[in-house]
Amino acid sequence: MSNSQQHTNPADEQIKQILQKYKKVAVVGLSPDSSRPSNGVARYLQSKGFTIIPVNPEETQILGEKAYPDLSSIPEKVEIVDIFRRPEYVPPIVNEAIKIGAKVIWMQKGVINYPAALKASQNGIMVVMDRCMFKDCRVLCE
């Protein structure tokens, strides 16, 4: 493994703590289409008491919440940035997450970007990569 590919996700106990402590989740790439994974995950998180902040430049509202074009335009503090974008789109999202002071970057299952994970970690942000927030919450929070 090269240095750029050294990332270890937090242990399940730490992930459980993240899910219990942080409740404001910006979902980057949230689709209004109820058949899309991002929509299902966001709906589930809403049902569990999380505040969902949709980030999608094509939409004005998703799941009853105002949508924003990017992280920088969200007027409130974001704790978790949940990323539903292809890996090549992750670095600018991480840069924005650092700028707005997010606590956690969560790259959904299949979203893997080692350099972006490293940069986030170096800037004091916890990183969960290639894991599904819905599945982790279902297993660790109930």
C-alpha cells in the first residue's frame, strides 16, 4: 500500500459515537428520486432524528428541506458531510468541508478517495470511507 492509500475507518464504537453525537448532516449529491440510494439513506436518517441538509445545485427542495448548491452556501453549522458523489468529485467537497468546519466526512459505500481522506484527517476531520451511513446507523444505533 502506498502512503496515499493508508486510511483506516474509525472502529464501530467510534462510528456509533459519531452517529449519537452529530445530528446535522449535509447530504452532498442527494437525489429527489426516491429510488436512488441517497434519497433512501437521507429519508432513513430523517426518521432517526437527524437534520438533513440537501446539497444539490439542481434542486431547491428535497425531502421537505431547503436544498443548497454547495456546502459553503449552508447558513447553519454542518457536523457530518455525507458524500454521494463519484470519487473524482470528492476533493473539492472535502476542501469545502474543511472551510466550513465540518466534524466528519462520510464517503458512502463505493466512494473511495485516499488523498481526500488524508487531507481531511490532516485538517482534524474524522473520515469514514466506503461505508453506508444507513447500514451503520441501523446496526449501531438501534
